[in-house]
Amino acid sequence: METAYLIETVIKIVVILLIFSALAGIGTYFERKILAFMQRRLGPMNVGPFGLLQVAADGIKLFTKEDIIPTNVVANVFKIAPVITAATAFMAAAAIPFLPSFTLFGYEVHPIVADINIGILYILGIMGVGLYGPLLGGMASANKFSLLSAARGAAVFISYEVVTGLSILAPIMMVGSLSLIDFNNYQSGGITSWLVWSQPVAFVLFWIAAFAETGRTPFHLIANDHEIIDGFGTEYSGMRWGLFFIGEYANMFFISFVIPLLFLGGYGDGSFLGAIGLLAKVAFFFFFFLWTRAAWPDIRPDQLMWLCWKVLMPIAVLNILITAIVMM
Amino acid sequence: MFEAIAFYLFAFLTIVMFYITVTTSQALYALTALAAGMIFISAFFFILGADFLGAVQIVVYSGAVMALYAFGMMFFDTTREVKEKQGNKYIVVGLSALSAILVVAIFAAPMVSENITAIYPVVDGIGNTQAVGMVLFTKYLVPFEVAAIMLLVAMIAGIVLAGKKMDRSLTTMEEDEIKTLREKNIKVHS
């Protein structure tokens, strides 16, 4: 029994790792294509049909490029930092139910690695740990621009973790559980039972904070775009730089899974249609990340902090208060 | 068997990480190793079935406390090695003797623990989180509320200390305004 469980878990982990590292690569293709179409360009065209093999070409380039460790850097920490980004992104995936449980060759499969009771808390915690990748990378780099962007990134992550945690508290109070599966079952009664109708404020706040947690465009301060430099990744080359990217895109996919599971009914009653519905919602939220990048510029660091501490956090606290009063 | 393997693996990793933290002269190594050690400690909570405490360990220690250390480290040149002053040798001897005694006491503790009974036994059918909540709001209500008040005091003190002249920002000012402020010798946050 125990051995069977172990084998099953290992298979699940390998499948999730493979699928989402591949998706991270394909995600870059989608991003380029969608950004290109929104800006009236064609995007990648030359490698393969519709430029589809561009991902493979990028992969070959990243894997074969020389892995440069500059002088003066703290070598071990410098080498480990990209691994932390990628690893924490995939660790967070352990508590996400990707699909409803289904039967494969007469064996019931639960597409979740570890069905722990505190799924949301675990995911938020691990995403908080994800800040160490950019932070250590920037601090070990012996480059002032890297250090600056690391400091800015850390400030953004820590501040917006507060918003994420507070905004999610009100739905947790309503459902009475920290498990994502319980959240899904609470909303399984069709569109009218979705949490987004009773908690619209929490939904919007969580969505905004998701952009900061993944470091996407309106809050893309971890790369110093205005200094025309790539932030904490400046000193990195080859696959180590690629690992930062895999981590970022995997994070985007996982947060796109978490938002529908929390607020938009997840996979519903667990039917085939529900599973397709979840994937459609994930696709929409991933597309929205790219859409925002095409439509909006970055905001200034002081505006970002103002937005977090003077607007979003008070609204989140008020939302909790009102929810508590209504529930009483 | 898997529990035993997991326990010894994480015990070994935790000890190695904290050993690096104490012995290294490179501040970044110490920071990284300490954060990693904190995460490995949460593994023991997960092995014991205390999921909630495990996740809280990660959130609080690795996510919040260590991040504050990291903020502090931003002001140093972390790529350079730290030269430590070698102080009194007797302190080292005393501390190692003390820790040896502590280790013996920890291993001897189960001998006296046999006649201990739980006042608040585990209730069937409720999860980890609920159990923590019940103990927190019955037996430990007063310490919990006192901690809340202390946090409130710390927060207000922090705002008072840091909040002077926060309404002015160099980023949003025009050049002339900054110049006149400089002439009047008024300090402004950037």
C-alpha cells in the first residue's frame, strides 16, 4: 500500500514537472505571438510552421550557451538562486488539484500530489519563499543594478503578500476550510454558487496581487526596464537565466489555476465538462497576463507601494470586517 | 519506513544547514543556509501530521523573518567575507558545555514524560487548523490577546518612527521645489 502510494506520487510529480516545464517554454511562444498581434507585428515566423519551433531553437541556444560565472560573485549562492526560483514554483504546485479525479485503466487517479488540509496556506507560503530566487541572485551578483532590482523585487513581494493573505481571508471564512478541494466543492453547484459573486472585492484584490506575486507587467519592477537592464538576471547566462524564466512562467500557470479554483468554481462537479471548463479558465487568466503586458506600462515603485499599503490593504481589511459582520 | 527515511534525511539536512550558518564567514551563505534550515524544519511538522504548523513555519520564518534579515543585508557589501573578532576562548568552552548538557537533558526528557497526560486531548473528526484554533481561543486566550496588543504597539511605534515627512516625496516633486527645499535645509524622503 505504502509502496504503491509512493510510486503513484513519484509518477505524478514527474508528469507535472514535465508538463509545466514544457508549458513554460510554449508560454514564451504564446507571449511573443500575442504581444506581436496586439502590436500589429507577426512575431516568431521563420523557425517551423508559424514559428512553432522557435521554442526548440531557444531551448537549444539556452542549453548550449556557456555558463558564465563572473568574478567577484558569491559563486555558490549565485549558482543556486535560479534553482530556488524554479523549485519553489513547482513546490507550490504540490497542493493544486489540476483536474477532478478520474479513472484510468480501472485505477482512480487524483491529480493532486499532496492533498493536505491547508493547501492555500501552503501555496502562499511557498510563493513567499519564491522571493529568495531574485533576492539571492541580485545580492550575489556583485552588480549594483542587480542589487537594486533585488531590493525592489523583495519589497514588492513582501508588500503584496499582505494583500494576498488578507484578501483570501474573507473567502476562507465563508468556506471554513483551507483546502482547495473544499473550496471547489463549496462552489460545485453551478455558476450561481461561485465565490466571485459573494466576494467580488476579494477576487479583484487577489487578482491584482497575483500580478505582483508573479512579477508581471504593471508591477514588473524586478527587471529594471527603465535602466534598460534585466534586473537580477543581468549577470546570468545560458540555462541559469532560463531557469528564472521557467520559474516565472510556471508561477503564472499555477496562479492561473489557483484563481479559478478559489473564486470561479474550479472544476465544478468533477465531470468532463467541468475539467474542460477549468482549463478554459486557466487559459483565460494566462491570456490576461499577456494582454495586460501589451496594454499597460509599468508603474513607478512609489506608486506601487502607495497602491499596496494605502489602497489595497485597507480595502482588504474592510472586506474581512464586512464579511464577518454579515456572517454573524 | 518512509517516515524514518524522511526524518533522518531532514534531520541531517537541518543540522548541516545550521552548521553552515554558524561556521561560515560569508554573510550570504549564512543567510541562505538559515532560510533553508527553517524550511527543512517544517518537514518535521509535516511528518508528524501537523500540516498547519508546518505551513506557518514556512510562512513566518522563511517568508517574513528571513526576508527582513535579507532587507538588512542590502546595506552591506555581501560579496565580501566578514572578518570575525576572536573573543574570549572560555566563552566557547562554556557554551559548548552548556549545549552538551542541553542535549543530554533533551534525550533524557522522555523518561519523566511517561506520567504526563494531555489536558486537551485530540478531538476526532476535526482538522489540524481547527484544533490549533480551539486551543488558542480557550487555554491560551490571554497570551494570544497580549501578543496581539504587543504587535499593535510595535506597529504604531513603527509608523510613528518612520512616518515623519512621509507626505513629501522627491519622486513627485519638480526640480525647483527640490532646490528651494535644499536651500531651506529640509530633509525629504526619496
